[in-house]
Amino acid sequence: MPVTLTSLDDVKFTVDKEVAERSILIKNMIEDVGESDSPIPLPNVSSAVLKKVIEYCEHHRNDPVQVQDETDDPRKRSNDIEEWDMKFMTVDQEMLFEIILAANYLDIKPLLDVGCKTVANIIKGKTPEEIRKVFNIVNDFTPEEEAQIKKENEWAEDR
Amino acid sequence: MLHPLALPEIIEKVGSFLAWRHAPDITAIVKPSDLASCVRVNRIWHQTLTPLIWTVFRDDVAAEWGIPADSAASLTKHVRFAYLSQGSQLIPIHSTKLRHLTLGHQDRMWDALNLVCTNKQLARLEWLAPFSSTHSPDKNLVRFALSTVTSLTSLALDCWRNSFLDDVIAIAQSNPDLQSLALGSLINLKVQHITNPQLLFNLTELRLESHWGLNTGIEFLVRLCPRLSTLWFRADSTCPYSALALNLAECCPVVASLKCVEGAKDAQSRNVMCTNDGVMCLVQAPHFLIHLEIPVKHLTYDMCDALLDQHASSLKSIRFYIQSADEEDFFCVNEILSRCLNLTSFALNDSDGDDCGMDIWKQAWRAEDICSMLVIPWNCSKLKTLQLTGASPMCYLEDDYPDEGYFGFDSSDEKDEHDASDGQDHQGSISEITTQDMDVDTDSQWTFDIVMENGELKDDQKGSIMSDKYKVYDPFMDIDPTPSELAFDIVLQLLETDSKHMFLGAFSDWLECLGWSLQTDVEMCELAIKKDHKHLLIELFECVATMPVMDQIVMGGVKVVKTC
């Protein structure tokens, strides 16, 4: 059964229910509303981003649904990114951030993981200043705070 | 647009992918350098990511890295997984939210007591040496500390002395979610008469590593575990096999895995080995056995029958550690591989230790004995991995070997490979040659007539994998051989000429055609295949080529893996 999703800019996307329900948010909305032809509004997601999200969900439609375990050991997470996902995430930084925000809002854990792994790979090997520059982040430490934190974590550099 | 890297939940998730070196087990080591940069980016990053740096704390690593105690003191509150193994007083841990705690050194006893008592939500506790002879605190303190934890899912106690089995049972019973219990190196555990003991319903894994003779009656624990699925046990000559088997048969209807706690090296000792009668007794206890891992001196027909008559259809993984192997052992292996239809992993490990060490001087199994495992066709179509670590097919090139030259002739002839007269001298067919000393299946799909002429390879017979050094041509063949068939022909021919230089390369090429890659611990250019192992390898891989999901074969010094 098809489901219609409406983006922030009022663009409609019709997708299979199975694909749409890769988003836990949408899945819960469908369950709450029941069978209906009414489009599901997604006011936080633009059409350009929603198109990418749908592309991801289509490709991964048959993947087993990940269950978030509260006792999930974060150390068991794999840092690998599949080849298709890597190509999928080859986008400009603005789109990368929008995909992460959309995956977070729509509650699509695998897509959020891929987005965050991509950001982590960008960060690897960079100094704090380089990280700020790449992501346009403002340094809000006082010089004293910065010196204290540097001293606290000196042992961790080059480890 | 909201910046995602201003949201704590996103920052934490990104950080988690920076924090851990990929590790195959729970003892992951934090990789802090990238996190150390991240915590200096801005305040929200510092606040969110600092705990990640401290989530896993190992005092051996902390000592190596020189983490300053003063700056760490306030930060150890973030520790969730602690591994304390050093004797000297190091950084004290102030966390009250530990999930896993490993206490491995007797000198940290008071740290241990304190941490256990202040972390009631502990899920996993490994406590080694709480009752050591020179640093023993009052046992009541230890019992009290253990009575404060009630959320354990995994508990391992080691080096308890002069205690009571009902103490252990009481600790287990006060943790209703306990799934795994390991008792190691207990001494003089007293078993008193226990009336109406409460069953440990959630315990599925029990590990009994202690010396049986010093802890008489410890096998009684098995009777309290109705949902036991995996039993690890000390497989030596003092093991009460009959009592253990009876307890399993009467009280553990779903036990499916029997595994010894020792590895290959321990199996060298005569005392750490299952007796034949013990094995036969034990394997008949479970209703359906899925995983078996035990050390034995030899495989015998009786043992094999006892195992397979009951469990041939259920067995999925088998690992035997054996002291030595002869023809009977490999006939037994053949029986197993032909009757266990659901087998996915089979390992026959020699008791010399390393699974893949390049030790060509060790007493390896005889190739003619190993061939006995190929007599009956294998029916284990789900087999993925095969290990025969005592099979050592490789040798160094400088081993004693006649110098045959390029194509099996004396190198002093210095024949040019492109010389037409050489081609004529080599003319002949495999079918004519095979009747002599070779033991190759001439009905095999791989057998062809090979005729060499002028040492030139016809263009339409050149496969993409053909090495230029092999010149094979058959103008009389009325079907087009595949590259793997051509490669196999070369293997057979070089088998006939008993070439030491060329055979390994040809064999490796043939394996590549089958989608396999040969990997050795030593550079292949330094190696050759032992004469007596060539036939074995050919027949083994002819058999393996038919196995649809096989992807790894390990022998001494060599591994063959599926590449496609």
C-alpha cells in the first residue's frame, strides 16, 4: 500500500509503506492514524533532503530493522561504511548535515549512524582548530579554560 | 538551519565512532587522540565527549600512557567498564555507575570491596583472587560485598579457597538475571547436603574450570540449571564424567554445547584430556548436541559411533584437540564429514599449540593417513571452515629435493622452453602417465590428454589466468577447456614430473581459478609443497571445490580462503 509524504516545501512523494516505515516516526504515525489516504506532513524536511532519505530507505528496504537496546554496548558498534552508503553520503556538507538532522527527526537509526560515521571520518586526525574551521564552529572557551582542558588531556594526544 | 553538531545526542554519536579501536571482543581499547581534539572544540563538545574518553578504564593501559592521577581523579566518575589488574596503587576509580568490573589483582582487594559495594547495578563481575593466601580479607567481607549486587548477568569467581558450594549458590540465586557463571581455580570447595535448593532458571552458561579432585561434588551445580545450554568443563582424567553426564541427562534438557576450558597447548598434558569412556559417556547425555570441543588422545570408532548415532543431524561445530593422529582418526573424521549434514565448522587441532604457525619441523600428520578422510564422499554441504592444523603440507625450497630443472629435467641440460625439440620430448598424454605411480582419479572431470608441441600455447586456449611459464597445448581436444581445467592439467603434469619449483605456483593458480587464495606465513617464493602432500592437496581441493559455502581451510602454516 503506498504512502504519501509531504515535505516542508509542499512536494509530495509517494512511496511503499514498507519503505516509509523504515522511519520509526512515520511508522508510529501510520499506526496511530490507521489506514488513510491522507498525506503525512513532514514540516522539518525539505524536498531535496526527503528525496535523498527516500533513496536510502528504498535501497535498504529489506535490511533487518535494528532494535535499539538500552544496554547496547557502544564498543560493539562497527565503524565500517558499506560502499553504496559511502557513495550515497558523498554530498556537500550542507546536505550531509540536513540528512543527519532528517534522520534524527524521522528516527531512522541506520541512516543517522551512517551520517555520524561520515562526520567522524572527517574529524579523524584533525586538530581542534581544524575541526572548528571545517564545521564552522565557534570556540566559546576562555583562554584559561582552553589551557586547562589541553593540560587535562595532553596524555591522550598521539594515542 | 540548526547545526547538528550543536546537538548533544549527535555529538555523542559522532564521538562514539571516534572512541573505540575496532576490537573483536568486549575489551575494546579507547582510541583517545581524536576525542582529545574534539573536547577542545567548544564547551558543548567538551561536556558531551569527556565521558567517552573515560568510559573504558584499564589500569595497565593507564600506566603505560602515563595518565596523571590528579587530573584523572575527578574524571573516573565517567568510567563504566573497569579492568583493574595492577598491584600498585594507581588511579582510584570513583565511579558508581559501573557496568562491567574485572578485578584481577589480589593487592587491590580493598578497592575491589569498595567498588563492588558502591556499584549495585553491575551487570558483569569478574573477581580473581579474592581469597589468596597472603592477602585474604575476612571472607565475610567478600560475601557481604557480593550480596549487595543483585543485577548481575555474568559472574566469574577465581581463586576461592576453603569455601562452600552453597555460598556460590546463594550468590547466584541473589542475582535472578544471572546467565553466565564461571568458577575457576577453586580449592577445597565443600559440598554440604543441600535440601530443596532454588533453581537458577536464567543460567544458560556454566564454566567449571576448577580441579575436580580438589572440589569434590562441584558437578552438583549442573542440577540447578534447567535451562543450561553451554557447559564448559575441565576435561582431565579426574573429571567425574559419569556423574556429570547423569546430571546433564536428568536436569538439563536443552544443553547443546559441551566445551573444554583448555586450549590446544593444555591438551599436550596427559592429565588434560578426556578419556575415551568419558567422551562416550558425556556425548550421550544431551538430547541434541550442537557444539562439541574436547581434547582426546585419539579419535576411535567407538567414540565416533557414540557421538554420531545420537547427534549426527544436530551437530554444527566440532573441534577436537588430539595428541597424535593416525589412519583411524581420519577414517573417523571422514565418518563425521559424511554423516553430519548440518556441520558448518570442523577442526582437528594437533596439541602443538598454534593454529597456523609455520613450524615445518614439528611432528606433522602423515599425508597417507589424512587421505583416509576422503574415502567416503562428504555430505556436509553447509561446511564453511575446515581446520587441520597438524597437516603441514609446506616445506622450504632448500629441503632435500632432486633438482629437476624447468620442466622436470636436470637443470644442467639448460633447455630453452621455446625450443621445439623440447616440446617433442615432452609429448605424451596424462592418461598414459597416470597408470604408473600417480593415484589420481582418471574419471575426474579434470583429467584431459595433454600434448606438448613446440612449447607453444595456442591462442584460443590461453586463459586470462595462464602464467607464461606454463606452455601447454592440446590440438586434439574436441572441447574447449575452461581456465580452471587447463590449470588443473598443469598441476597434474607437474605432479608427474615431481617438480619442486613449479608445483606450488601451479597449484596456487588452479586454486585461483576455483576462487580461492593460498596464504602462507612465509613468502611463497621460499616454499614448496612436500612430495607426499601433493596428492592429498589435489584430492582435498577437488572435494572442497564441490562445497558450496566453504570459505576457509587452515592447515599448519597455510590458509586457503575463498575470494569469490
